[in-house]
Amino acid sequence: MNFEEDNLIISAGGEQSFRELLTDEASHKRQQAVNAELGHPEKGLAKLVLTLIELLRRLLEQEALRQIDRNQLTDLEIERLGSAFEQLDQRMHELLLIFGLDSQDLNLDLGPLGRIL
């Protein structure tokens, strides 16, 4: 990151000052997202928590696949992992239905950093 006077320069496909970032379209989108959740704070919290759970689930699955590729797991361990991931996936679908969300809702927009999932 570069610092120039009172502007923070962000490189993500181009340079943009922090001041410009606050007034651009992404800022407007974030404001709309905040306003949309004001009437239902539990839905916003559920979206955040479920996003974190989904992110962790994907990381754990990737690590499990790496261990399988390296022959570090027994057949029983592989079976248990598969069952656990399947149960977690089913429970995630149930929670999404309970909170009126779908899997795309969990792909939060982090502005200049991109989408989380």
C-alpha cells in the first residue's frame, strides 16, 4: 500500500484513492445492504455467521482433499469426513431456509477485495 498525503492508494485493477472509494458505487451498494438489513438484524447476523461457516467448511474440505491425495488418511477416516461434510451441507441448507437466504447471499461483496466465496 502506498500513502500519498491524506489519500490511501489501493491497487485492485487500478488505483483509487480512499476518498474516491468512499463515494463510489461500491459505497452506495454497501449502504443499500445496511439499510436492507435494518428491519431484520437477525437476518444480517445469520448471513454473516453462515458465510463464515461456509468459508471454514470449504477450507476444511480442501485440506481433507489434500490429505487424501497424500494418502494421509485411512479409508475409515475418509468415510467419516465425507459423512460429516454431507451432514454439515444438509444443515446449512436447512439454516438457509430458516433465515430466508440462498447460497448466493453468502457470497458477500468486500468491495475492492472482491467476493468472499
